[in-house]
Amino acid sequence: MSTHEMRCELSSSHDCPVNDGIRAIQRITSRSAEIGGGISVSRLLPSRHRRMVGAWCFLDHAGPAVFKSGDGLRVGPHPHIGLQTFTWMIEGEVLHRDSLGNAQVIRPGQVNLMTAGHGIAHTEESLPGEGHLHAVQLWIALPASERDRAPAFEHHAELPRWQADGFSLTLLAGSFGRHGAPVRTFSPLLGIDLATLDAANTRLDLDPTFEYCVLPLIGEWRINGESFAENELAYLGRGLESLELGAPAGARGILLGGVPFAEEIFLWWNFVGHSRAEIADAQRDWEEGSARFGEVSGFDGPRLVAPALPWRVS
């Protein structure tokens, strides 16, 4: 997805230093944003309070949304560099197209992972006849050593799933216990979807070298003894060895973690760069129709227009 905003803020991963040890939970409230086709999302990352969690640098919660047939998500061709887009589908069906020639429908319980590297363009749209959308869209910042790699796309229809303490868990990224996700990443990360049928409580072991956050998607959760509402992010910092979770019947949430990202990055529009010059070059290439991003075939609509850079380019 695109940020689809004409007024953006330059984000630096060093704006919010990582907390060491066991600290009070940082509470981050969402803000509303539009991603195309009139679909509103709750945006949690980046925020002025927290730019990243590990290499996770962008977090949108879309829906649950209900719309008329023919409406729904519609995001025109737009570019990415220096990141991976990670889409976790909970309800509805969305068609992804990209400039590598991929055309892939993502369905509930599946992940699409697009590695932008040096540059790629893509579109996303709800399928004809579809009337629902519930998804989580994440971006993963690529380390400087991987930022210019060739673009790629993966679709994962099967992910590790298991039951524990009344929770149904799906491993989205990384490894947990004896489980390992097939999703390819370039820094130590963790992503887990948690859902309940009935009210449940559990304790999860954590890696103290990771920083973590939990986002309730449905229902009010208890996270290490504190209550968090839907779309209220609980940032836990690093140094924790365990996590206590409680959720009501029919709840859903995601746990994200990773080794704190030590490199300075800048996030602007749909670009992640390690310098302002990288972002300015990508913006110019998109505006000039450079072959760097290629063309997306099959989408009936215009390309997205990049907002003006917030700094002067020499």
C-alpha cells in the first residue's frame, strides 16, 4: 500500500532512542489515514512517539471494513525503494500487481511480501464482487547492505499455526520456539498473529535482545497487566524475557519484535533511504518515468503523484 498522503513528515529512526531493560509500557494511539478507494486505516508506525520496532518501520491496520461491490481498496501504481512491504490478510481478497509482472490474489490467512530493493512499482485493489477488507500492512526497512538488491516478490499461502492456552497463533515472520516462518527477511524479526474463540490468557517467552510491541486489532487486551484498546499500540522496549497477555472472546492482535535497528534511516512517502539524497534520487526517477521502477500492467488508472520533498534539493 501507499501512504497516499500529500502532507508527510520526514522520519528518522534515531528520533526515539531504544529503552533498555524493563520499563513502563509506552502507549501509542493511532491516527486515521486514507490508502485509496476511500478505505481508511489506523496508522501506528511511524509516529512522533515511536519510529520503528526492530526493522518494522510502518504499520497500518485496515478495517474491518464493509463496502459495496465495486468499491473497496484501489491503490494505483506507486514506487518503493529500500524496504519490504508485508501484507497479512485477515478478511477479504486483494489483487497485487507489480512491475516484475506478478499478479497475485491474497486471501485470508496469507502473506504477500514484496522486496523493493533498488526499486519496484505495484498496485493493489479489491477483487470485483468483494465487499470486505481486514488486513495489516507492514513495511520492513532493509539494511544498508541490502538496500540496492534486485526487487522480488513472494506469496505465502501456508504459515506455521498452533494452539496454546486458548489462543490460535500464526507465525508471520521469524522464528518462535520450534516454529519457523518461510518469509525471507534481512534482519532478526518476529511477527505473530494471535486470535481467540473464548476469553484466554497466556505467557510468551521473549528474546531480551529484541524490542517488542503488541497491537490489539479486535477487542480490549491486557498486556503485562495493563489494558489496551483496539488500535492502541503497546511498545514494550527490550530486555523482557516474557510477556503476559489476556484477551476476550473473538479477539485478535499481533506481536511484533526485532533487534533494534542501529542504522539511521529516513522514511518519506513510499521510500526508505539511508540518506536524503537516496530519497531525492528515487523521487526524481519516479517523476521522470525512469525505467528504474518499471511499469505495472493490467491496472486501469493513473500513477500516484509524489508529494513535494520537505527539503531543498541542491
